[in-house]
Amino acid sequence: MNTQELKATFEKHYGKSEQKEAVYFSPGRVNLIGEHTDYNGGYVFPCALTFGTYLVMRLNNSNKVRFATTNFEGKAEVDLDQPFEQAGKSWTNYPLGVLNELRKMAHEIKGVDLLYSGDIPNGAGLSSSASIELVTGYAMNDFFGFGLSRIELVKTGQRAENLFVGVNCGIMDQFAVGMGAADNAIFLNCDTLDYELVPVMLKGMKIIIANTNKRRGLADSKYNERRGQCELAVSQLQKGKAIRHLSDMNLVEFNQYSNLITDEVVRRRARHVITENNRTLEAVKALNDGDIKAFGRLMNESHDSLRDDYEVTGKELDTLVEEARKIKGTIGSRMTGAGFGGCTVSIVEEDAVDTFIKEVGKNYEKRTGLKADFYIADIGDGVKKIC
């Protein structure tokens, strides 16, 4: 995105000033494998993308923080002399939640004008919310010199979403957005936050993200429901083994103690988490070994488990995956993100990319009546200052 154009748009919203603007960028993310394991203390394998959220910021010599975006109509503002309150279902709850957390930590925020501009597809499940949270936290930290580390900013973003927005998310999205590095995925233990950057060398292959363009109205409520089911599974499995999270248990142990889970649906939810955790470990090993076919097979198994045991896919995601797997040159394909719409991620041989986009798009529209969007994804850096 052209920063000069962005600054010009900023001036249209807020006028000229002697104060200097600063520009920041925070990426979206895609998770290659390890879905719904993060809030269960397990392993995930996300990477930051080269598209995301830009933020232009400038002091306004008032006691107000003013918000605007190029993506939606309307502006908003909050008075720094008042407690912050949720703004209905507005997108401003994400940056407001971060400001609220920074205020709790006794960091002084001064009056600023903020202009956000995102090129993450809205509602696609590529972490536009975490991108907004991290660009806000990083910008405030840099601009006002709070001295917070990246890890502290990651945790601040997660708390904002949990406590202010009300989505009981794990830490994966904020971590990938905050800690990403170009050409690397992040192998993250969500319990300890130990992580390793793993080079993603897909010679002759591309990562393709396909957006269902289905509205994800159920995502937040079903997400919280699945999390509650996992917590119930843990409480019942604890009668057989001392665990804090589902990911503390391996598959052999789960098969031994799964009868302690009294509800078959809850048992299937737990089985997904435990098998997915194992798949993520195997997938990182396969990538390190250069065995991309094994990585693709594990991606396929991940989607099937999310469809059958965790039940977070739905017709649109399943159709995209089914059509992707029909294309010669598709190494693996799966849903990514919370589910109930959003996106799939596929690894496709470079020579098959055009065919993939044409045929999957055509057949998806024929079967669902929806038009998919496709993005050839590059792996980029985490949140940063541009100028």
C-alpha cells in the first residue's frame, strides 16, 4: 500500500497539523496446521502474511482518541477522561480493548488521531481482529515509549479480545501477527509459548488461500461453545490422569481414558484436539525433512477431523476442500481459522495454480452459488513500523 496516499487520506479525515504522523503495519495470518489446539495448550503452526492492517497515527493535542478507517463509513472517538466502554458491535472494540489493557497497566495514552486501512478480506478468518489489536498495541508502545516487549504486546492483544471484545480466543493469532518472520512459519507451544521459526521452502509450490465468502455469523458463539466442551472433557479426563489441558494427553492415553467422557459429542471434540496436536508435531517434522507430500497428507487429515469430530467446517469449506483435492497438483488442502466459513489453505504445485483457481472457483460457485476469492500467499514479517 502506498504510504503517501494513506497519509493523504489521513489528512482528509483529520486535516493538516504540525505534528508528524507515524505509519505502522500488522499482518494477517494463516495457520498451516494445528486448528483449535491453541486454547487447549497444544501446538500450532501459523505464519504471518504480506497483507494486513496499516495504521497512521498522530497526536491531536486533545484528551480524545479518534478512530477512522478506509474500510467502513463513519468515525468514532473516546474521551480519555472517561472509562472505555464497548461500542456495540463496532470494529473499534478491538483497538479500544487494547487501549483499555494498556491503561490497566498504568501506561498513559494521550490524545491521538488514528486511521486504519486493511487489505485482509473482512470475515475471512485470517485474523483481521488480531492484526488490528497488534498494530494498535505496537504503535502505542513505540509512539509513547512504554517499553513493552513483543511477547507482552501479544498477550495484551489476547486479553483485549478475551476481556473487552468477549471472544474467548487462544493466543495463536496474536502470536503469529506479533512474532512472524518472512519465509518462516512459527511452531508454537501455546501452553509455554516456547516457539521455533521453521523455514517454509516450497520449491515449485505455492500456498493458496481460498475465501468462501460466506458470512460467519455463528463463528464466535460456536467457538465459545467448542471451548466449553473441551473444558468439560478435561474435567472428566482428570478422573483418570492429572492434566491441565487436552494437549497434555497423547492418543494412547486418550484411548485408555476416553470412556470417562460421558457425552459422545464431547468425546469427539477431545479426540480432534488430541489427534490434531499429534498431526502438528508430525507435520513440522515432515517439513523439516523436506517431505511435502507427508505434510499435505496431514493437512487433509486435519480437515477431515475438523469436519467429522469438531464439526466446524460446513458445506462451503468442505466444498472448497473437495474441489481442491480433485486437482492434480494439489498436495494438501484444509480449512483454516475458527471455521463456519472463512478460508481454506492449500499447497499446490506451481504449474497447477491457474487450473486450481479456475476449476475450484467454477465448481464451488456451481455447487454453492457463492463466488470464492483466491490469494496466492507470501509469508511476511510480524508487526512493524514503516515510517
